[in-house]
Amino acid sequence: MQEIENPQFAPPERSSAIKPWLMSHGTMQSYDLKASRRFYEEFLGLQCVRHAPTAMAVRCGMKWHIVCLEVGAKGEYSNVHTHWGLDVGTREEVDAVTEEARSAGARIGREPAETFWGGYSSVFVDPDGHPWEVAHNPRWTITEDGGVRLA
């Protein structure tokens, strides 16, 4: 069994356009959140935490999670509900990353703006069509051991 000695991310190359301090989440859609929760907990053995009326975090230890968003029985598939999330330290970094992504030829899926959860984020789409949310959550801090604390 391999043990992670220091879970804090320290990328070797800091000349990259984005300097994330956390890959915080991915998202997926759910047509029925109660049924999805039952499947994830009872069949997959995952932990589910309901944090909004139409969303829950799904995780299996460590510091990363998937946000499951309920779209309803007649919901259409939307890749805006299926994306990868990178967290940066400030709102200004979100703005800067968005402009750098635009300059690099990425399509901007959502301009930087306040979010419903109290943060600030934007979305860009990579060359393969995958959406990436770059977010700043003012309530999150990184602890000395690389953990995340939600204030």
C-alpha cells in the first residue's frame, strides 16, 4: 500500500498560466438526487453530503470530491454541469486566468462573476471541449499539512 506523505500539491513548473492550489472538484448531473444518493452510498460505498437543495458532494476520502447536480427527470445533458474545478487564491487570479485562457485560444464558457455559493469563478473550454471552472472560494484556506479548511 502506498501512503501519501505530503498531500499538498507543489507543482515543479510554476511558469504555467494557472497556478492552482487545489483541484477541488468535478461535477456530474443527476436526474433524481435521492436515487443517485442511494446508489452512490449503498452500491459504491461513497460518502454523500447534501450541501444545497439540488446538489450534493460525493467523495471517498482525501480532499477531492464530485458535485452531483440534480437537473430533474426531464433534464437535458449539459456539459456546463460536467466540468473540472481548479481553485486559485484570489478573485484577481480568476480574472487573470480567464484572460490568459482567452489569449491562448480557449473558448470562454462563462466570464468571471459572483457565484451562487459565495465565490467567484469563470469557465473556459479546453481544445478537446472539456469545461474547466477556475474559482476563488473566500471561505477556503489551505492548512499547513495541505488540508482544506472551510470557514
